[in-house]
Amino acid sequence: MAYLSLDAWGGAHYPGSPQFRDGGFRNPVEPRTLGWREIPKAWWSFMFDRPAGTTPPAPLPVEALDLQQLADAADGTVFRLGHSTVLMKLAGGWWLTDPVFSERASPLQWAGPRRFHPPPITIEQLPRIRAVILSHDHYDHLDKQAVRALAEKTDWFLAPLGVGDLLIRWGVDPARVRQLDWWDATTIGTVRLVATPAQHFSGRRPFAGNPTLWASWVIQSPELRLFFSGDSGYFDGFREIGERYGPFDLTLLECGAYDPSWEGVHMLPEQTLQAHLDLRGRWLLPVHNGTFDLAMHRWDDPMERIARLAAARGVSVTLPRIGQAVPVRQPPALEPWWRTPREPAPDAIDTGATVESAR
């Protein structure tokens, strides 16, 4: 379906999309976000009044990967490479979500949030990628340098409306770009992918007016069904996605870089767990944590909280080390790798076998 048109000044419009109105993309229900009076204080606190513990006290454990290890991995294995970047081996091919490999999640590589750890594998070491799957245009999810480096070794780039146009402006072959509206589906080989709703916003500069769409993704291979949230506040859409496409073998859900004042567009851990239940997920793998300092909470708070919540609800959660192989059918049991030897795991965290949630 054709969505894009240009106005007399060259501005992009997407009149074919129900999500596009008043010059930008919109959520069906406008989420609660910081008001204009609150934004300066929030930025001041983020830049100059940060609490202790938002960065790790020591280097994080990273399991380095190489091409041979990936070749030996069984089909249906995923590897978390950092933040929301996940490498997935499905239907005999490799699929990559929100690839961010740069040192900083920022328009500048000399300023802005810096990585806690290196990627476990470089772009040059990666195998041929069947498709890069993008959720939205924010810097911690859309890395221009990574996109350009991946362009020649990737068959397809899948993106929400407007994000694909951005890739093309960066030099990606338009014939390799598929951009989708919510509920649009595409098939690559035997894998079906559906761009599904999320509750977020977009723009690579302040006050951009939501020039591109944001999305979550359903990823269906003949054997497995996965869900990737991108960024989202908690909303009723998770239940609808679960009803249409669930149950899911694995949900890759945002759990990190949150604050109560942002919960319209970023989930708190309690909401992440509820989203997993709404989606009818079997295993939960939290992402969007452990790589960049993007909020005011302790860097390890997402792992601690989601582990406790999952244990209390009998939900199967896996929190792998960066680079660790995760077989989707039987992910590794919870291991609190983020804790130092001086910090025993809380009693509320079961580090042995977990109980699967009801499908």
C-alpha cells in the first residue's frame, strides 16, 4: 500500500495511515507524558543531579561471539547483543532487531549515553542477515552508522512508516526496504512478520512532532512465535496482539530506562510483566536494559524487579548475559549475573528452574 506523499515544501505526509493526522503520527489514546513546564527540570536532573548507581561498578560479563559459534547454534536460538539489539536464528536465517553498535546512543559520538559494555560481536563478524527489524527512530534503537554498515550484508530492512524513508535517505537501497503500518504483514521465506501497535513517540531532534511511526513486531517462523515490543508504555494493545497472534514462545519486552512520570511511553517492570501475560507469552526475556544509562534508576533495578515479580507470579523469565545463547524452546534458568559476589541474590529470586506461565 502506498502511504507517502510530500507537501509543497517537501515535508512527508502519510495520508493512507490511520495513525497519521495533524502533521504527525499519533497514538490512539494520547499517553500521559511530561508537560512543557516539567521538561526543563527533568533534563536538569538527568544532566546534573543523577543519583548513585545508574552505571555498573565494574565491567559487565559479556560472552564474545564469532561466526563459527553462530554457525553451530541450533535453529531457534537468540542472542542478546545489548539494549534492544537481539540476533535471532530462525528458519535457517539470521534476523536482527534494532541494531545499535555505536559507542553512544546519541547524535554525537563524543557526548551522550555511553555503552556499559562492547557488543559481543562486530558488524563485520556477523553472518548474512535475512532482515533487520526496526521499531522506531530514537537513537538507542536506530543507529545510522550501524545501518550503513549493515546495508550490504542485509537482504531486507523492515521498518514502520517513515523510518524506511529515513533509511533510504541514508543510502539503503530502496528495493531492500519494506515499511509497514500497524497490522500490516510481510513474509520473507517462511517467516511472517507483522508490524503491531505500540504506545510511544518518535523524532531524532527535540519537538520533532512524531514524523515517523513506532511499532512492535510479531515474528512467526514455522516452528516458533516471538514478540518484540520495541519501546512502549503499557496499553490495551498488548491484549489485542495476544488475542490475534498469541500465544508466544518468547516475548522480548522493554524493561529498563523507566520512570513513573514516563509510564505513558515506557513500561515499569510491573507493566512489563502484565504485558507478557496479556500477550500469552511462555517465556519472558526483558530487553532495553544493561547497556546505556538512560534513566534515574539503578542500572540493575530492571533485572532485580522483574526477577522478583516473575517469581511471585510463577512466570518463566530468562535474563541471559550479553552474548549468551538462548534456545527459545528452553531458555537458561535465571542466573543473577548482574550482582557482585558481595551481593547475594534476594530470597525472592528463584535461581533454579522457573515455572512456566500458562499459555
